[in-house]
Amino acid sequence: MNVLTGYSPLPREGLSRRLILLVLLFAVARTCVGGSSAVTISTESAMRDQRGQPLRDCLQPHIYKFGDTWYAYGFDARDFKSACYSTTNFVAWTQRSENDPAGQACLFVLYNRKNGEYVGIGQRYGEVALVYTSPSPTDPFKLRNEMHDYRGHGLGDITVFQDTDGKAYLVYNKFKGEIPQRFSYIYQMDENYYDVVESSLCDTRQVMEGFWMIRRGDVYYLFGSGLWTYDVGDNFYLTAPSPLGPWTYRGLFVPAGSKTFASQTFRGLEIVGPKGTAYAFIGHRWNGLQPNKNGGFTNSCSIWLPLTFNADASVRELKWCDSWKLDLDGGAPELIEK
């Protein structure tokens, strides 16, 4: 690995130790691939603080880019408290608040260009989605509305998706009823992102949870798992020509029997740059359900793995690697061989 050179390891007078450590960390982790910037991602500890220590309180991160900064909204599995971090380089993450701006673990955040505001989507699990608004990604979010499904399903796992035309969608699985009938549904949101459009309901006819939706060209992908709760299994994906379907089951995107490397789909990452779009799968590990006295799980973590596609738009099978290179210009990821 080529390490940046041209700097002195000796601090100038008055330069803080923290800044020196950050510079060194950045130099070690950042490389140059074909003239484009890349960072080395450790699969089982992708997010690190300014001291280089793995973050333990921003799991299942929902990551969005606003301006030149990436924001991650996650939670601490040890006590289920929420958190918000930011970065500009994926090398070091800075805590923006001990709790995310709405006090909701894993807040989904969209920028509504029409209203010039940030809309955060949380939920009361099994019931409704909660809509918050704020003038910035980190200012306090104020409760604006509750989004109900109009079929009385109750909202289990949810995600949100914002298309390139500005339209936004709420994805959820039915919380009530027998598991074989707890299908996943998609609503288009109104132009403010405050509520769903009742007439837009799409039934995917698939029982799944742990959602992540992306668009690649004219194809929409919905990744997820079976209703495993805190267990794991082989995750799969659907495709459609529109967020509102029709959706078609496409099979596994992980090796059969791998149980998604002991994780479950929970969002992912898209890096758009001059070379294209790079994708990373982010899976959550509950790690054997080892509860602690706070009702949380001490050994939980998230894993990041590169996600790539075949020429026919199908998803290539995920491969395990301990570390890999994420191209911040949107180029193809590179696995690091041992």
C-alpha cells in the first residue's frame, strides 16, 4: 500500500496530539488507486473515531451525504441509545451528538428541496412512522406528523428511499398477522415527505425485513432477509422497473449457507463520484444475543462489504474479506488479499 509522504512525524509547536494522530491515521488509511482517492475499510470495524478506535455506538448506520459531509445516524446496541456522527473522508468520524437529533435510533434523513428542510423518519415499532423536520442535519428535529399505513398492518421494519426525481418512498413489512402473510409494502410519500399517498400502495408479495433500496440505472433493487428477528439467514434481493413495482424475486446475493456472514441487511452505502457509483453492503450482527443488564447486546457490530453487479444487472455474490478499498470517486472496490 502506498502511504502518503512529505510530512514530518514531529509536531510543530502548539499542534495538538489529536491533530497529529488524525493526520497519521489519514495517511495510513488513504491510498491512491488509478489517480483516485480511496480509503481502506476494515470489514468488521469500518467506522473509527479520531483516535482510530472502532465506534461501538453507531451501529446499523444510516449514512447520507449532505454537501461535502457524510452523516451517520445509528445506535449503541449496549443500551439502544441513538447517536450521530459525521465524516468527510471515511477515515475518522466525529461525534455530532450523544443522541441523534430526534432521539430516534437509526433515523432516516432526507433533504426536501421543495421546502428547504431535512426530514427525519423514525418509528414506534409495530405501529407508525414518526416524521421530524429540521433546518440542518444535526439541529434538533421537531416532531411534525405520524405516518400510518392505511391497511392497519402496523409497521415492522422500515426504510425510506429517495429517487433522483425527488420523490420519496416508505418501505415496511406488515407487523400483524401470521408470518407467511406478513408481506412487505411500499408507499410513495407526499411532496413534503410528511405522509404517505394512500392510493400508491404497492404489495411486493414478499415476506422480508431489514430493507435497503437502491436505484442503478433503470433498475430498482430491494435487499433484505427473511423474518429472522435477531437470528441470521441467507439474504436475498428483488428488482423492479419502479419503486412501486412490480417486484420480482431474484435470489440470494450471498453464498448459500453463509447466513450473510452472520449478519442481516440493514441499509448500505452509495458513493457517487466522477468514476461512477460504488456500493457497500452494511449488515448488522447481534452476535449470539448476549444480553447485558441494560437489555442491550454487548458484542453487536456492523460489517461493511463491497457490493458489485454483473453485466446483466444482477448482483454479484458477496465475498468475504477482512479489509478492502472504497474508492471515493465511485470506482470499483478492491479487495485486499492476505
